[in-house]
Amino acid sequence: MFDAHGEPVQGVAIEREYTGDELIHIEEYGVVSGADGGWSLSLEPGEWDITGVRQEEETSTEHVVAEGESVEGVDLYFP
């Protein structure tokens, strides 16, 4: 999670939206970025859109395809 200058942003809520075609069970829980801007999110296999939200401002949305239980290397940036 980074600002427009590439600096880490703490306290950003990570939102996920399933965009796949199969019906899946999605558990509800909150994930927030840490002091280094890092975050971790478990996902069911399939296609997802990931966005960060802080004080009504959203990051870019990244579309990811999860093949296991997690996806790594997804960086979100505020404009």
C-alpha cells in the first residue's frame, strides 16, 4: 500500500470482490495495512478485484487470479 510518491501507507482497509463465475463462500473479515504498507489476504481460488480504502479515498484496483490460498506481490497505490 503506497501513496502517490511511493511511500508506505498504514491503516488502509483492504477490500476484495469476487469476479469469477463459480459460486463460492466468502468469509467476512477485515484486513488493514501495517506500518510498512504491507498486508496479507487469504483468497479462495478464482478471480478477484482488490482495492484499498482510507478516509473515503480509494487506491487503484488490481485484478488478480488466485490459484492457491493467497496471492503475493500485489501493490496498491493511491493516486
